[in-house]
Amino acid sequence: MTDISVQTADVLRMMSSLNSDADDVSDSIDELPAGVDAGSSELTEAFVQIAGASTSAASCLIVLAKSLTTIAGQVTGELCMADQSIVDQLRPIGQELKE
């Protein structure tokens, strides 16, 4: 099982990548000249860049969701083990109090 801190670093890198993709899309839109024709190559190129960034972002979001799910599962597992450890430590104290 991958260490939670490693997966968290991966998630942060993916989020940074998503921000970069969003910036690329914004730049593509901002670079369009005013009054561009609907059939112009500039508009077509901008849409291609937007589609590429959107596809990349969608793929990244899928990986991000899987990573976050894995991290949540690991954290839940760690918490369950910690809870069991506390119960095991308190059990003898409970037995002493019963007696």
C-alpha cells in the first residue's frame, strides 16, 4: 500500500496540473482577436486547445478521485486500527474497575 504522504503529494501535483490546464484554456480564449470569424483558423485552434485541456483535466480528475478514495480508505483503516488499539489498552482497566 502506498504511503498516504506520497499519495497526498501526488494529489497536490494533479491539482496543480488542473490549475495549469485552466490557465491554458483562459489564455487561449484571451488570445483570440476581437471580432474573430466563426470559421477562422484562430478560433478552430483555440477550440482544439480548449478540447485538449478539457480532456486532460477530465483524465486528471478521474485519477484525482481514485487517489482521494484510496487516501480516504487508508485513513479510515488507520483510524480503525487506532480505535482497536485504544480499546485493547482500556480493556484491562475496565476489568479492574469491574472487580
